Amino acid sequence: MQPEHNQPNLQTWRSRATQFLLGSLLGSFLILVPLSYFMYFTPEAVHFIHYMGSAMFVLLCGIFSTAFGNRFLQILTKLLESMPTS
């Protein structure tokens, strides 16, 4: 029989990993909209630094969603909903 004190740590780790993945997924949607706009209209203006900045934004969204939980995910969702549609 396994000790029961290990089970809550596993659920906490899983929930944090899930929040990180959700935050990075929402962050990637948020950054891909302007990046795809620039790539379509001015592809020569997009450089390596833009891709690195986008990757940093996605990682920061994942880290912040892990640290702040559902509050940060709700903020990202509201930002995604407030983007104009075509």
C-alpha cells in the first residue's frame, strides 16, 4: 500500500502543468494573430528577434498562468475575445 501523502502532490503537479500548457496555448493564439498579420502584409519586416520575442511571450504566459492560476487565464481569455474579427 502506498502512502497517501504522495497523491495530492501529483495532482498539484498535474494541475500546474495543465495551467502552464493552457496559458502557453492562449499566449500563442494571442501572439500569432499580430505575427501572422505582419507576415502576410510585410514579410520582409519580420526578423528573428520577432520570433524570439513571440517565444518569450508564450513562455511568460505559461509561467504567469502557473503562478496566478485561473485569474490570469481569465485575463488571457478576455484579451482573446476582445480581438477584432474580420
